Amino acid sequence: MPAVSKGDGMRGLAVFISDIRNCKSKEAEVKRINKELANIRSKFKGDKALDGYSKKKYVCKLLFIFLLGHDIDFGHMEAVNLLSSNKYTEKQIGYLFISVLVNSNSELIRLINNAIKNDLASRNPTFMNLALHCIANVGSREMAEAFASDIPRILVAGDTMDSVKQSAALCLLRLNRTSPDLVPMGEWTARVVHLLNDQHLGVVTAATSLITTLAQKSPDDFKTSVSLAVARLSRIVTSASIDLQDYTYYFVAAPWLSVKLLRLLQCYPPPEDASLRSRLTECLETILNKAQEPPKSKKVQHSNAKNAVLFEAIALIIHHDSEPNLLVRACNQLGQFLQHRETNLRYLALESMCTLASSEFSHEAVKTHIETVISALKTERDVSVRQRAVDLLYAMCDRSNSKQIVAEMLSYLETADYSIREEIVLKVAILAEKYAVDYTWYVDTILNLIRIAGDYVSEEVWYRVIQIVINRDDVQGYAAKTVFEALQAPACHENLVKVGGYILGEFGNLIAGDPRSSPLVQFNLLHSKFHLCSVPTRALLLSAYIKFINLFPEVKGTIQDVLRSDSQLRNADVELQQRAVEYLRLSCIASTDILATVLEEMPPFPERESSILAKLKKKKGSSKLPDMDDSRKNVNGNTEHAEDAEVASKTPQFLLEELISTDRPHPSSSATMLPTRTMVPSHTFTDNLNVNSAPSSGASLLVDVFSDFSSAAPTESSDEHFPRFVCKNNGVIYENQLLQIGLKSEYRQNLGRMYVFYGNKTSTQFQSFSTSVSSNDVLCSQLNVQEKPVDPLIEAGAQVQQILNIECVSDFSDTPVLNIQFRYGGTLQNIAVKLPVMLNKFFQPTEMMSQDFFQRWKQLGAPQQEVQKIFKAKNQMDTDVTKAKLLGFGVALLDGVDPNPANFVGAGIIHTKTTQVGCLLRLEPNAQAQMYRLTLRTSKESVSQRLCELLSEQF
Amino acid sequence: MIKAILIFNNHGKPRLSKFYEHYNEDTEQQIIRETFHLVSKRDENVCNFLEGGLLIGGSDYKLIYRHYATLYFVFCVDSSESELGILDLIQVFVETLDKCFENVCELDLIFHVDKVHHILAEMVMGGMVLETNMNEIITQVDAQNKMEKSETFIFQSTRQDR
């Protein structure tokens, strides 16, 4: 007998549905629906009380109308009334309506909660299940507040029915996800772990899901689950399939539970206990062995279930990354799947191999499959699979195969689906840079990229090629020649014109000796593209022209004529007009010397992480980048995590822009195309480059913000970022899942001003936001921090700014603490962050001659005035980095004072309100021993001490 | 976690939609349309997995689907779910529907959408898999039907419908 008999449905509902289905047009359908809505509305409003059956019927109609995509703005009350019916069917339909239609912040929640409460207390398992389902499906905060403490009790109570236990476990899991702060941990946790031993496999499955989620948040509390999970898995894997009866699915024993258990084990490192470990290894080997056995059924369901377990076992092997033998077996197994006729298996094999490629034990083994993967890229009919192949090629790329892989990716790019082109472009650009042995190959590759997929080449990519060309003089001539040739093409992409304009403007002289690329030819070639380009590109070309005037005096007249033409001088675009006027004027009045100084070749860019990589990370999310440390982090990822990551990836960008724009007034000369000592105002193009490559304070900020966000790990401890602020003033000082705090500060003499940016990373408003700065008693008298009021509301995704005014009264060694308090959802959040206000912030650098230095050094010779510390280098010993840190620390660096050029000598004055303290320092690196010796002499012992403490932590 | 379960026919008409994360009505309809658009243009014999659309969560999400005759069954899941496991789950769902409705067809889903919801509720709860054992699921559904029968019998005779 069918479980649902078709005859006993509601006739009115069936008639209504048939009417809708018979509608010939959309209009007719809408008309019929509106008629029905009016009918139901009048029935609900009418004087005659409706019986349960009618209510149920109308609610079903509303559900159907809702499914068709129409808003339902009434009926909620009737549904809530159905909840308190004691007829099962009415209650059931009421709950259904609510879980489909009720918004989690509806006003009705209180009424609904009331009904749920009654049902939970009813001891009727069917009613309890309905109530638990409703809580799990709606999952709102109010519900969590009302029931979070009851559900653990139901879950572990001895007399609870199995089906209710299952529901309770998942209900608790859901509440833990939506409102983790409301679910009390406690003695029930130990008993939940023991559910892994339960008789009923459905209960075990639900409990495993719950424990997996909880274990991700507090692994220590659930450590004991590992041995139980291994034992359970072992029993399943070794059982004859009949032992598990109903949980055997197409001859595979409890595949679902096996998958869940293997996932749970991925929350932990390999077990330390030897016997447990060997038992687990045995399980994994058995699973791998089974894959080689002939299938017990030809049905696809059989192989699916079997392979679901197998892939999860492989994921665990990769996660443990400790048994070379298993890793190689896993790799071989995946290799077989790469050629399997089932597309699904090929897809999954490519995906798993991607993570396998980052293990040192199996990287080589993965590389042996390169030909198969390349052929997958060429022959797969399915874009999903091809995308996985691209990912895997990227992951397996190293120095030995980079040329082949880049070439294959480039050739695939010509026919690639539009949806994945940009990503391939980024990957090619990164690989080409990372594995470039000779940079001519790199330049060729990038120009090919622009030729093949110019539209998908983002700014980061072409900025980067320019940075690299400028930094490497061995490739400049080649680059100039190559772009010159590429520009000959009748139609070339605008991005190529940009790169070409920039490079010829800088290095056109390197190829000007050849009459085929004489200055005039170069200029005419560039100018032939001018009129086809957008405004920013034209602006760039104008800058290239003025650079030409400097490089090649012989074309000066031609270029001046161009600049003088009406289409330039009277251009409707202000930017272009301004450039034309200024450049023309500059070329007329400046002497050759001045011109040569103003239009000097660009200085090298500071080396740093590629901004392209940051872009790719942002695009793909960290989980897709196999060469990153946290590539496995999301293996058991849950929704909140993913959402947080997404918000996180937006916020720093936002903060970055904020900080950079406030940074503008500081001239940063070296990255602009024209050095700023000229009076030429900065232009959009140069600004664009600036944003991406500004050196000095802006640059370090940029890198830090990017690296913060790429690691995507929210920092809980507020101290972690603190030391970094000793030598710099801007950046992110604190970040957790909710809030990001950025700082920008300026100091002059004994005064300072700090701009604090609070960014709300969530999609919920922060309320009652308030801050206070606290100092201990000693510090209170030494340092004044006065805070300006801050907005008590921070909207979702928004950022507010607060100003702190700081005054240094006398020298100090403690740290003020910024206390932040706000309401997120219902709970009060408290955060304390150490404010990076240190004594060295009040440094004023002092330049002095060698003679003066030694004289003062001797004057400060009293034993208590000198502090010396010898310490081991924590970071790589790099002269430039050290210099930058000392400058950031606040002293002036004095060249030529120390007879040994490897040593650093600096001087400065600490300004406090009461006094000024002169400071001299000397830092002697010993590269061989990887040690430093730091000596500080100041007129005040406490100052020497404190400065030494602060500075010695920086290397 | 399963974020949403969608069933629609070859023309994109939704036959069931169940979201385990809250969206407003418009977004839900958009997600259904987008998902149909993504899934329906794929050939048979390609793989059953597909990187998620833009609306439902970005790169961490996948659409896992099966196509049966006139209907698409689509589960939208995050990376914590096993892809093949979800395929199995869809199969269990369909086999269960088939048993409950005796040779299930699209019309059954249209006229008994409440029943389909109830069956699904026995398998998936709050986005997590509750039960995969078909016999267990059917036992629960049977029990529901018995209760329903006993109740409808009492008051059906006295009413005219519409």
C-alpha cells in the first residue's frame, strides 16, 4: 500500500491547483491567485469561526501560492493558532507554514515559542519532534534564548526516544551555529560524546554531526570522541554488510555514518596513542583495499556510496599528512580515478589531488599525473571539471614544470569559458612571476596574457609587470623591444597600450638606436593608439610623451605640437587638459637639467608580496589555494565561518582605502611617475599606481592589511599585533569575527593624535557602542589620553572613526588599554586592546655630524645611562628592513659615523611635557652568529631601559 | 550544511523549495531562477556538481543535483558535506517518494506538496541530515498517515468543500 493515499487530499486545494495549472497566461494565473487570496482573507477575517480542517486547507493554498513566487503577508496568525490544536495534522501543517514562511525576527515568535514549549513538554514524541524541527528550521535568537538550555537535557535524558534524540542533536547543532553564546556547555558534553556508542545508528549519525561542529570550536572538550569514533568506524568497516541491516545502502555498510566519522576525525591530529593509531590506519587501509575489490553491484548507487567513504578516507589521510605509505596509496587511487569513465569521480579526484599536491610526501607523486591533467583540460566536456584541472595544475606547479604548465594554461585560455578566464589570468600571472628564471619569459608570458585575454587582465596584473620591469634592469631592454613589437599589431588591447606607454616612456631609449624603432617611430606608434583609448590611458600616454621629451630632445617639437593642439589643450576632460597644459609649459620653460631631474627614471619599487596573489585569494577564498597554510582549514567549514570570511575580505579593503586616503598628504615620491619635488600635482594614473605600490608608510600598511586578510584567521588576542606598532603608526591592531580596529596616528613633539577606525564586520548593527581608555595609576600621571566621543551605533558593514588626543607628560613604560563595549545581537561584547602608544613615538630625529656624535656619546658615559642588550635575530637579517625599522622607531640614522658600515647609528630626542631626553643608539648586527648587539645611551636611565626593551623585540 | 533544497521541472517551475538559511522572498525566487538557469543548460553525462551561483554563498558552496525525467532535484551545500554522500541522499529521497506515492510523478509533488515537505523533514532537519535509512523514514511517514487517517475520518463526512 502506498504510504500516501491520493484520494483523501483536500478537494478544494486540488481544484485550486488545477485551476492554476489550466491558466493559459501569466495574467490569468495572477488573477486567479488574487481571487483566491481575497477569498482566503475574507474567510480568515469573517465572523464565522473556521474549523481546523478549513484552516489547514487555506494554509496549504497559501503555501502553494508562496511556492509560485507570490508574497504572502497574512495567515501567520491562523498558522500559529494551528500549532495549539491537539490534532496532529493541523499542528503539522501549522509548523510547516511557520518553517517555510515565518521570518526569524517576526513578532509572532513569542506566540510560536509558547506553542513549542508546550509541545516539548508534552512527552508525545511526535509533537516533540515537530517542535524540535521548528526550532532547527527557524533557528532564531529568541528561540535559542528560550530553548537552548532545555535541549541538551532532552538529548541526554535516559528516557528520550531515539527519534527525538536525533532531532534534539541536530536542533542543538543548529542553535550552536546561529547563537553559539547561548548554548551552555556543561556536563552534558561528556554524555553527548558517549552517544557515539549508541545502539541506533541514526542517533550516532546525528550525534557525530553535532560533535564535529562543537569540536571545531573547542577541540579540547571533545578529545575523547576520537577513540570512540575510531572504534565505531572500525566496527563498521570490518562488519559484514548484513550486520547493519537497514543502514546498509546498496551493499555498503552505513556509508553516511562512515563519512561523518571520518569528517569528525579531520578535526584532530593523528591519535598519539599507538594502538589507536594503528587501528585507524588499519581502517583506512581496509577502505583503500575495498576500492580495489570487484563491485558487489553494478548500480551507480553502490559505487557512489563506496567512493563517498573512500574520498573521505583520502581526505583524512591528507589531513593527517603523516603516513607516506598511505599518502602514496591515496595518490595512486586518485590517479586511477582521473581516468575513470564517471565524470563525477574525475571531478572529485582532481579536487582531492589539489590538496594532496601541497603535502611534501606526495607532491612528486602528484606531479607524475601532469599529462593526464593537461589532457583533462583539453578534452573534458564539463566546465566544472576543467576548472578543477586548472586548479590542480596551479597546485602542482613548481620550478621543474612551470614552463609547460604556463604554456598549457595560456593555450587553454584562448578557448576557456568566460566565467573562469579572469581566474586563469591571475594564476598564469602568479606562476609566471613565481617561477621565472629568466625574466624575458615572464615578460613574454604577460604580454601573451594581454593579447589573448586582455579584457580579463586586471590592473593588478599590469601594474605588477611594470613593477618587475622597473626593478630589474636586465630585462628592461627586452621589455621595451617586445612591447614595441606587440604594439605593431593593428588592433591591440588597451592594457597593452598602457604597459607599452609606460615602458617606452621609461626605457624607450634602450631601443632607440635601431632605426626601425627610432624615437619618432616609437612616438608615432604610441600616438596612433591615442584616440582609441579611454581617458586614463590617454593620461598615461601624455605622461609617456613628456618623458619622451626628456629622453629624446629630437622629438620635442613634434610632441609639443601634439600637446599644443586644441584636442589636448582644450580637452573636455579636466585631467587631460591639465596634463597637456602643464607638460607643455614644463617642456618650454625648464632647462635640460631640470627636465632630466624632474623626469628621471623611476626608482625601483620596494619588494613585497604580489598584489595579484592577494587578488586571487580574495577571488577564490583561501580554501581553494593549495599552497597556503590554511588550505585545509575549511574542510569542515560551516556557514558562519564562510560568511565571516567573506565579510572579512571586504572590510580590510574598505579600511585600507580609508587609511590610504588619509595618508595622501604624506608625499611618497618614489612611486609616482614624476618625482614630487616638481610642482606637478599628482594625477590619476600615478595615483592609481600609488594605491598599489606606494612605498614608505603606505606600502608597509598595504602589505600588512593584505597579509592580515589573506591569512583570514581572526585574531582573538589583542596583544598579537601590538609589537608591530613599535616601528609604525598605521595598520590593523585588532580583529575578531565581529570587529576590526584600524589605527592611524601622528605625533609631534610631546603630542599625538590617534585615529581609531572601528569596522563592523557583521550584517547586524552594533548598539550601545562605547569606549574608554584606562591607564594604571603610575601611567595616569605620565601620559594623558583624551578620547573624543564615538557614535553609539555602528551599522552593519560600516566603519566609524574616533579621535584620541595624547599628551606625554613624562617618560613612561606602561601601556594604556582601550576598552570597547557594545551590544551585538542580544549580548554584550567586551574587548580590551593595548593601545600602541610607546615612549619612542615621541622621538624627534636629530641629524648630527660624526664629531658631535662621539662627543655626546662620551658625555653619556655614566654606567646607569647606558643599557646594552645582546640578542638573537628573530627575523632574517636584512639591512634595508633594519633601516626601515630604525627610522620607524623614530631616530635619525647617521651615515659614516660608525667605522664599520654594517653597523647602524642613530640619534633623536624624546619630547615630554616636562623635559627632553637626548638618545643615542648603536645597533651591531653579526650575520654569522645571527645576533645583534644594541646599545642605548640617554641622559635618563628609565628611558634607556624602556627604549632598549621596545627596540630589541623588533629584530 | 545543506543550505537549500530545490525541486523544479524542466521548465523551471518550482515544485518544492526549502531554505535552511533565511532569505527574503525575492531572493529565494531569484535563487531558484538562477539555479535553474545554471543546471538546465548542462548536458546529460557531465558531472553532478557545480560551483555555486552568485546568490547562495559564493565559492564555498556547491550545487549537487540529479535530473529525473521531468524534475531536477538540487541540493545546495557547503564544503562540509560529502559530494557523493549528497548524491546518495538525493537518491534516498527520490526512492522514498517513489515508495510513498507509488511511482511518483511530478503531479504528486504538485498536489501533495505538504506531504513532500513532511517526508523531507524526516530526512533533513535544519540543514543537517537526520536520517538516511529508508525503512526508518517510511515507518515515520506511515505513522503520520495513520494519525492523519484517524483524524480525517472523524470530521470529513460533515463538510462540503471549497
